[in-house]
Amino acid sequence: MNVKKIILLLIAFFLFIPSRSFGAGFLIYSQDASAAGSCITFTAQVDNPSAVFYNPAAINRLEGTNISLGSTIILPFTSFKSASTGKETDMEHHIYLLPSVYITHKFNDKFSAGIGLFSPFGLSTEWPNNWEGRYLSTFASLRTVYLNPVVSWQINPQLSTAVGFSIIKSEIEQKKAVSFWPLPVSDGRTKLEADGTSVGFNLALLYQCPPYFDLGISYRSKVSIHYKGDVENKAPKYLSKVLPKGDVSVDIDLPPIVAAGIATSLIKNLTIEAELYWIGWSTYDELKADFEEPVQKVFKPFVAPVVRDYHDVFTYGVGIKYQLNLSWVIRCGYLFDRTPVPEKAVDPILPDADRDEYSAGLYYTGEKYKLGLAYYGVFGRDRKVENNLNDFNGEYKISSHLIAVSFEYRLK
């Protein structure tokens, strides 16, 4: 089987496996089992095809043609305890799958290229249909798929740079209930579905000074996506006609990201990396739907812009890699993941909090292949909300468990 057929099969694998998941804000930076095992402190030490995502300047480290196929199983747990009723509600439990595919090729000592398919932004929240927050949300999801080709140039044995661009396909969906109080009728239901396409770019640098340190810096641009779709509603016939419906458009700006890491290997077989991320979440200031058809005056508040006012954040962590022997490697790490969501914007669509994240992984290297397995635990600090803009106050508890697996193969 030639390389072209392999690439087409991997793209098909990625696109036809559903994936809905989430991260602090709605960023998902765990895109590889080795990175997951190091708690995503990977920008300086990345040594596999996932460099396309983490630091494409590092793909010069890889000889020949390399393929990486991976997936992350995500098990999230979220609950909400209402400040007004004292009732505790659990989010619906689901298991999500997040696949990734990377391919790299080294042309000569100076130039390498790669391509990746991955999903760095996404969320999915689902609550019971009749819970007390149903007028805010019963279901919300965002999915993105990035196709990201990159080119790397080794300026000299110590310094490499890279540039790439991404084609982004994204889908959003939201469901919620509509109250007709004081009319003696049951709730209505609305569903919004839309999709959009955009482009972005990424830059990277890697400076190597072994055995003292490696320094990696990676930048991903802001991405502005214009979604087009439609709204459907279910309600008694005489009320359905006045609910918002028909064509709709939504604009969302995905934030820019800067990752910087410094790794040292002064102790034999041991690599330690410290990592700092800056995420420009202030680009996400509101969520507004524009309807093609006029909205009835009584429902204007229902379709008013949702204030977000996210703020930029710094996230930091440390990862450890230990080479047991020529075949086996173990990794572990810790990351403090700061939430960008202000208290007023914390709601059932995206309940978020500061998170402590821990990881561990085990990896085996054969003659032409590598296998990886990692656990990544996300433990949100309890978030007590007292000043929500919709007066929907209470306490959120958030955690999730991720299992990442990967298979790498060197073709030649």
C-alpha cells in the first residue's frame, strides 16, 4: 500500500468517528499519548509526529516518513447544586472519542514537512430535559476539525523554524426549553444547528543546546468562524409560529495560543520540561445569533447576545520523562489550568473552573514502531457562582478522566 492510500484511509478514519469533548474554556490541548503522559508539557521535547501540532519546528528530528495514529477516550463528570432550591443535578454521562492523525517526511538535512488532522477546540454538555436550568441549556456542542500542513527549515544544527496553515471545519448545536408562563401549556423546545469553515496559521521555533536544554516556542493564530444554519422549534401550533425559526448565523472567534517550553537532560536518561501557555480568550466576548426572519418582540430577550467576556490566561506545568532502557519510557506531569470564564458567565452551556491536572504514561519502542498509553486526570476546583448574569447561581463540580493511546510507524 502506497503512502497516498494510507493518508486517505487515515483521513477517513478521523472524519467518520464522532468526537465531542471539552477542556478549560473549550480548548483541548491533549492531542497525543506522549504529550498526555507529560501533562502536555511537550513543546520543547516533542520527538514524534505530533510535533505538527505541538511544535512543527521539531519535525526535523524525525528521520524518513512517519505516521502517528492516536485517540483519546474522555469520561467527563459534572454536577450542579442549585443555590435557590438546593437540588443537585448530574450532567448526562457519556464517553467521548477524540482521534488524531499526523504524518511527517524528512526531505534532507534542511527541510521537513508534515500534516495533521486533530480537534483542538470542542465542548459537549448535556443536561436532563426537565432540569431547572433547561431554559438556559439542555444540550450544547462545538466540534472543530483542523487540517494542518506544515514546513520546517533547519537553519543550523541548533536552530529550526516552521510555518503552517490550517483549514478548519466546525459545527455547533444547542438545545434548550422555552417557557410560555403564565399560559397553562407545556414548555416549547428549540434546536440550533450551524456549521462554518475558516483558516488560520501557526509558527514555531526550536533551539537545541544538548545536553543542557532545548527551547521550544509555538504560536497558533486566532480563527474567526462564521457559522450558518437553522433553528427548529417544537411547541403548541398557535405558539410555534411566533418562536424564532429559520436561517440563522453565528460568529465565534477561537483564541490565539502561545506555548513556550524549556527542557533539560542534565541527568542521564531523565528529561524535565517546564511549560507556559498563554491563551487569548478575550477574543470570545459574546455569543450572538442573527436570525434571517424577524423575531417577535416578546422573544427578544430569548435571542439576546449571551455575554461571555472571557479573559486571557496563563497556564503552566512540568513534565518528566525517564528512559528505562532502549525500549521502555515512562512519563508523568502536573499542569495548573486556569479558567478564562468570569463568574458572571459560568452557566450550564460551559460550567468551568480552575483545574489541577495529573498524568502518567508508558511507552514501548520497537524496530519501526512505537506504542503509547497514558492516563490524564482533570480535577476542577469547586466553582461557587453567586453573580451569574441570568441569576442561575449554585456550585459546579467538574472532573474528567482521559485515556490516550497512540501507534507510530516509520515507513522508511
